[in-house]
Amino acid sequence: PCIPGSGKSTLSSAASRYAIADLLSALDNGATNQSPVQRKLIVLVGDEIKKKYWTEVKRMRAENPSSLFIADKNTPPNVWGALPDSAGHGVIVPVIYRKALSTTRVTGSISPAGEVDSEKCHCYPFSLHYL
């Protein structure tokens, strides 16, 4: 999602990685079909990638099509339309805290010179409270 501080990085933390890997292992061991699923867990954190992030996601997804892939990246809405190309046959699930999606309107502004403009309105497509 494009909302910094919305909690998505919790999924890429070491503790979450271990918990998710354990869950995947348990699912594999309990598989009732002839062969276990054996999905690989891949976590790609945007701040740790020096290459073009979504190009790297697409490459890694192509190499590991059955993996559980967690892409930890703040993404502005204008990029969202291109994300399915990065997912291959996967499903994209954004991590956005529900209450963070409320619109915040701030009316009025003060210039650096101290002039007040009570007519000006700033509108943010997310809750400033959750940032």
C-alpha cells in the first residue's frame, strides 16, 4: 500500500517470517493429497533492494511461481494497476489497516510569513492519525 506506517512491515519481520514458515511447513506435512504443497516463503523488503523493486518481484515470482511472496513496499496508487504483471498467476492482497483508509481534510493554512488562509483545504486519502 501507499500508506507508510500502516503495519505491513510486521509481516516481513523475523518473528513473522518464522511463524509463516512454520505454518507453511505444517500445511505441507498435513497435506492429504499425494504430494505436499511445499511453498517457499519469499520476503522482499523495498528498503533493502537496490534494483528496480517491481522488476525484481516479477523476476523472483517467475523463478518461484508457487511461492508465498510477501512484497513489503510503499506503493502509490498510480502503480497499483501494474502490480498484477508482477504477480504472475498469484493473488495480490494489500495490507492496509481499515481505519487508515478514512479521508482527512485539513482546512486553513498558515504561510511561512504568518499569513492565514482560512479558505485553503488540504485533502489526504488516508487517516493522518494512523501515520
